[in-house]
Amino acid sequence: MADKIEIKCINKSDRMSPHERIKSIGGVNPNGSRWKLSLEEAIRGIEEGKWAFYVHVGGKPVNVIIAVSASGNKYLKTESDGEHPNNLLSLPECP
């Protein structure tokens, strides 16, 4: 069973663009220490069943899933996203 982990921050290749690619995700461990994973590490962990990520949107948990772009690149997005801006991309910058 995958560990459910909340994503609280991200790093993008261009922070000002809502369409730029996420480079890394991060959050806070139960002991208060911070964690950070590259996009590749996060995707691999999901595919291997090690982790299941989520974000809080409007006070509710929303699952983060792997999607594939038209050019074949894997990326992360939230399940509830359609054509609207991604809940994941609106998270603050990781330190």
C-alpha cells in the first residue's frame, strides 16, 4: 500500500508561467522536517506503488496523478483538473 503524502510546495522551471513544467515537489514530514523530490523521483515512486500524493483544494484532499503530454512527457496533475489551471501549479515555491 502506497504512503499518502501531501504536496505543499513545488519548483517550476519558470515560476511566473502557469504552463511551465514542475521540476520538483515538496512538503513537511510528520516530525516537522522538510522533504523534496524531483519530478522524476515522484513519478517513479507513484509508478512503483511507493507513494500516493495529494494536495488540499478548498479544504478537501485531491489526488495527484501522472499524465502524459501530447509530446509523450510524463507530468503530475491533480485529478480534478480539466482545462483549468492546475491546482498543483498554484502551490507556493519550495525553499
